[in-house]
Amino acid sequence: MTAAPHASSLSLQHLVRRFGVDTAVDDISLEVNPSELVVLLGPSGCGKTTTLRLIAGFLAPDAGDIRVDGSSILAQPPHRRDMGIVFQSYALFPHLSVARNIAFGLEMRRTDSAATKARVQEMLRLIRLEDFAARLPRQLSGGQQQRVALARALAIHPRVLLLDEPLSNLDAALRQDMAREIRLLQQSRGITTIMVTHDQTEAMALADRLVLMHDGKVQQIGSPEALHLRPKNPFVARFIGGSNVVRGRIDASARMVLRNGLAITLAAVYQGVGAASLAVRPDSIGLGVPGQGGARVEGLVELCSWLGATVEHVVRLSPDVVMLVRGPGLGPDAAPRQPAGTRVTLHWSQADEFLFDASDRPVPASACHFQLNAGVQ
């Protein structure tokens, strides 16, 4: 996508923010390209919203710098940073019409009245609410209020657009529709955008790049595909793609032996590894029957759930270890449904197996152990 003429770059340089003895943002650095949409993703309390508030100017960092187009903005108050902000609660003025809400930022900047009117009309057309200009926020649906909040943020020609959990108050179907609208608007305008969410699916659908955070630190930065296919540690593997993660030790037979004695045959050989973590995505695991070659481990189906496009099996390997297995639910490749109580074997290939050492660093495979049996479903 070609950057719009006004598209800005954003640089976060070693940002730190503490609240008392707690460090909410711990040495975060990030370079955001013009017109790029970057999503800060992670569980509650990971520091993503604090990072957004630092960028907006609502909080001051204890260390580090924030630069837009190469210039520091730390000394500028929020209203001088030329950033459009869409809050989780929309924060529309209840006593102002849709048109006046959209015009608010322009009026605060003392934009010429004719230019303000033209810009408001442009924004109303953009969000397809031309016939709702005179309505109050309470007369709109949640999705319509969200579009007004987005139009208000875009009306001021922001250098950077900040989205703080903008879809969390919408129902599931409307979230998907609004996510597409936000992405289309962002791309068509070429606006550099930072979005905060804890929803993995929402983040994967919208982001050019993801910044996955945990405990105030960046765990991994990259495209959604990169984080999904090449996780850098067990947290990333578990959060992106919902990988099954188990911990144990690698024995002399290239097996992962868990604390309870359960042994999992690995798809590859790993040299020099003692304590380790194994991660395998649910959609990378196939189910077979006992005695079938290429099995990694055996277990008992506890639950089978058909979800339309997918079918999920919860397989108990031992009293304290379960794995989730996910396959297609429809079409000629649909995974057979196994009822609870069925004894099954689990299969996966070397490419779908991720091993991490005791320090949670990726361990490369030194050799293939044996290949996945081609007949496994």
C-alpha cells in the first residue's frame, strides 16, 4: 500500500513506565512505518493500554522517548500531538448531534467554518451516515456510534490514529463487520495506526504487524503469520494459535518425558537439551487408532465438539495432561468425530513441533526422528 502524503512514522525508544514498585511498560522499543497498522496484543495487565496512553500523552514515561517523523513529542500535551483517538467507550458527547461530534476536534482547532462543514460532510459520506447527521448518540446503534467515533478521530487529519479496544463493546457479528470497516478505512486513508486489543482473532485480521506483550515486555514482533508459524517462546506459542504446551525433559531416546512419567515421542531429534517445553498447535495434530505407526502419544477422548467449520477433540493423555485437537468440520476432508471414551493416538510432523529450552529459547532440530504416517486423519 502506498503511504498517504501525510502518513507519519512513529518510534518508541526504550519506553519505561512504573506505577509505584510495579513496572507496567518495561523497555519497549518499536518502529512503526508510515501507513502501517500495528496491533498491541496481549492479556489484561500486559502493558498494552499503558503504552497507548504514553503515545497519546495521557501518561508520561519514566524513561525513553516517543518520536513522530523523527521528532520527540514528549514535551507536547495530548491536544498538540495531532493524534486521533477512538476509545473503548466511544466517548461521544451525548448532547451533541452526530455532525457536531465529528466537528468537535476541528472546532477546537479553530478551523474555518466552511472547511469544517465540508470535512464533516466528507466524514459522514465515508462512514455512510449522511442521513444521521442530526441524530444524538443515544439514537444510534453501537456500530453506528463506533463509526461516528472513528469519523471524529479521522476528521482532524491525524498524524497517528490510536484505537483503544474499539470493538470490545460490540456483539460478535458486529465486531467482525466493524473490524473490516476499520481496516478498509485505514487502508484507504493510509493512516499510521496503533490499535490495542486482547482479542487474538481481531488482531490477526487487522494487523500488518503484531506486538505481543506480556508482563510489560514485548515477547515478539512480526506479521500474524510469523508469530503463528514461528513462535519465539512458549507464551507466544500458547497465545497465538492456542498451542498445546507441555513441560518435561528430553531423554536419551529423544522422547519428552513429563514429570508424571508420560513419554511423548518427538518428531525430531534435539541435541543437548535437558528440561524443555514442547508446543504443538491443535490444528497440526491428527488422530489415529492404537497400533498405527508414527504415533507421538496415546490418549482418551473426553469431549468432541462440532463447531461448524471445525471439529475439536479434547484428549486426556494422563490425569493432569490434556491436549486439544482441531480439524476441519465440513467437506471431503472433514475430520471423523470420535465419541468420548475412544482410545486414540496423536500424530504430528516435525514442521509442526516447537521445542524450547529451560530459558524458553527455541531449540532447532538436529535430525528427523520419523515422518508422520500419511494415512492419519
